[in-house]
Amino acid sequence: MPVADSLRLQASRIRGDVTLGWVAAQGGGVLPGLLIVLTAVPSLLPLPGVGNVTGGALVALAISIWRGQQPLDLPERMRAWKLSAGHAGRLLRMLAWLHDAACRYLKPRAPGWVSARAWAWAAWPVAAMGVVIFLPIPLGNVFGAVALVLLGLGHSVEDGLAVGLGWLLSALTLVYTAALTWGVGTISQRLWSYLGPLLGVSAN
């Protein structure tokens, strides 16, 4: 049975809470790139505290990638994370859709971007997007997760173009995060300099 069909079948059979480790096991022999996708995708679900869990897990995964650890695995805390039947089913169906899309649109090309050395360097955008997802940045979880989906799927099917786009979106996400942080800091400082005297508090 094709991987995507198997994922949809398992999604239809869920009757109660399951762990993320169980969800990961449904993909069978998961390629390292797909493990990045699996770790990043929950950030797109409306779950309380999901960014803290997935962000920290991505940083841990990045360290394992940089060290050349084989096989890669999800951190224990994330494997034990409980998902309701609805959220687990939605995650499996999302992974099935991504797998179908990867098979349809991605293909092996630009080998320099998917070499063993390039895989080790992939630790940097994985760690950076993990930090962005962890922080309470508006849309940071969405941009970060999409960047890592491109990166992970690209490495899984050896599509260097997708990997390059993942790197580009990661860089743009960092620029967005820095600009937003600077803008909020500047606005806060100006508001404080205006309101401080009115409240009888020194702005200095």
C-alpha cells in the first residue's frame, strides 16, 4: 500500500488519544528529512503550547544532525506528547498530503544541495526555525514550519531546488523576525517616552 494511503487509513482508525511517537511510527522507515517535516508540521495545528514542544525538539534534532547521528529520532519529550484523536488524524492526513505533493512535484536535481555535507549544514536552518517557532512571534510558526517542510521534503527526495527554497525561506523568516522585534521595540520605546512623563515616571 502506498505510504500516503497507509497514513490516511491509520488516521481513520484512531479512536482515542495517541502519542506523537506512535504517529511517527506510522510512516514506517522514516527518512531523516521526513523526520524534520514531522517535527515541524504540528506547529501549524491550533494546539496550546505546541510551539514550545516542537521548537525545542527541532533544536535537539538540529544538534543530532550536526553531530552526524544515525538514525535520527524524536526527543523523548516529543515522542511522549499526547494528541487527541482529531489532532492526530489531522496530522496524519497532512503528512499524507505532503507525501503526495512531494511525489508529484519534486524530483532529484541540484545534487550539491543534498550532499552529505549539505545535510550537516541543514542543522543551522533547522535550529534557527526551531527558535523562531519557540518564540511568540506572530506567524513565526507558520513561516518556520513551511521553510522546514520544504527543506525536509527536499532532502527526502534529493531535490536540491526544494532544499534551496527552504534555506531562502528560512533566511526571510529570520529577517521578518528581526524586523518585527526591532519594530516592536522601537514602538514600545517611543510609547514609553511619551507616556512616562504623563504618568510621572522618568523615561530614562
